[in-house]
Amino acid sequence: MDDPIVRASVCRVAPRLDPTRVETRPRETWETGDYVVGFVEDGGSDGAMIELESGRMIHVQRRDRVVGAFTIRHATLEATGSWRSIEPDGRFVAMTAAGTFGRITSESPYVPRFVQLRYLGHCVTQEGDKHTMRRSVELPPATPFSTPTILVVGSSMSAGKTATCRVLVRRLRHMGLRVVAAKLTGCGRYRDALSMADAGAHWHYDFMDAGLPSTIGPAEEVGAALGGLLTRIQAHAADVAVVEAGASPLEPYNGQAAIQLLDESIVLTILCASDPYAVMGIRQAFDRPFDLVAGPTANTTAGVALVSRLTGMRAVNLVDPAEHPALDSLLRRTLSSAPERSTP
């Protein structure tokens, strides 16, 4: 019996990919976004799982084969690594559960042991060409984006951005608005986009829909891909977009390039931060005004008061239902004064 083949969630943009059609390719031809097959040598610790195209999570076992994509990761709290660091033995790991493949070069002692893999080959077409994420996605040319946008940025990963987006989507849906949600930067995971859909977003996207396993790369290439994705998003004629910039805008994930694409459409900017000192640091380092502060820094009145004292900014615990009437009022005022959306 053949060993199981697992298509990780980075494969969801490549429906025509045949995981049984595999050829080894010389190292000098490898690129970011190449679809490859890894042989599982070690399924990792209990916390290490693979995210399927559906978003479901599974444990893989030794001898399974996992289809994923070469990428680069630069996570401040978990691990850094790249496919470029893979050594001649062909061993690498699933750097995220989505099947983003590379060799870890630095990691936190608190993360689970990653799924350990060995290169079996590249996924190829019937014509013998490499399957890649970018070639799997057809995007229209970039056009100006005008959907009124609520931008959520963070001081780091795990700063409460996605939880904040979920609250925003729910409140906007409660107002009867048509909502599109997107995560534009970061390193591959499908769960955040799915959680926005679960919160009620009519449409949901992330950067993998632009053919990017992560948004680390040349700013012009990442910007072009995200620009095409925003054109697709604009075509839905949503009343409002809730957009998360993953990690922080100062990390190598091209957050600032993504924000520039949205600049003319942003009507509200929320900063999520882990603590008041992070708010102060981002405010000094990132030259952009914020309308509201959220995330763990606002979990208690002590944090709210310290944010105010250090920065003069207002912090709100948005996950507290008692704050929702005030949030609703802010959203209504903001959207009522937003410029009229252009017709796609």
C-alpha cells in the first residue's frame, strides 16, 4: 500500500496539482513558492500538526508524504528559517502547519518540535514544468483600491490582531453591512482567514490567494501580487473591508508595502499590542497615526491607564461585550464619513 500523501493548506490555490507526479530538481533551480513533496522522518511533538486545505489539523506519521511550498519565515516569537538554508542532505521542516517548508536557523525553546521532512522532489505538470504557487493563481492587474478599510496592525505576532478582526467583522455584520476580510502579510496559515469567515465575513482572503507562501521577498514582487489580489477583493462591492497586516509592519513581511496599497481607502487604523511599552515603541518607530489600541495591552484597566499615560492614546478591550456599543458608535461615525467607493 502506498504511504499517505497529505496536501497542506498552501496547496489550496493549486487544484490541478498532482502530488504523485514528482521529479527531483537540481538545487540551482529551486525558488520560493515551489511545490515540493517531503517524506516525513519524524512527526514532531504533540503540538506539531499539518493544516489541510480545508483548514482541518492532523498529526502526520513517519513515512507519510506532505506536499507544501518552499518559503522564508522570520517569526520573532517562534522561529526563523528558509528553504535557502537546506543542506545537501535535503532535510527541512514544516515551518508552519500550512506546509511552508525550509530549514530552521533559529527557534524559541518554547515551540513544539517541528515535523521533520526529507526532500523527495518537486511537483511537476504533465509537460514537466514545476508547479509553483504564483503560477497556480491568476490575478487581474492591480487597480486602485477604494473599499472603505479598517486596518489592523500589531506590535508583533500574537498581539491580538486576528481576535480584533473577528470582533470587527461581527459588529459590522450586526449593522447589516457586507464585509470582506483579508490577511495581507505574514507566513502561511489558513486558520486566520477562516476564523474571519467564521465570524461572519461574506468573503475572506489571505496572501496565499495571491500565490505567496509568505510575504517575505522583493517589495515590488509582493506588492504586485497583493495589488492583483486587492483588485479581486474590490470586485465584491463590499461595504467595508477588515484587513489584517500580519506580524508587525516593521518586520520583513512587507507590511508597509501592503499598507501603501490600501492607503487611500483606510478609514480607521487599530494597533494591537502585547503591552503598553510595545505601543510606545511602535508609535515611535512606525510613522503612522492610530485611532485605537487593542489586544492584550487592554486586558485590564492597568494596561489601559498605562497606554494613556505613556502615549496619550485610547486603549479598549474589544473582546469585552460591554465595550461594543461604543465600538459600534465609532464604526458608524467612521463609515458614514468615508469617501464614496468607486465602482469596480
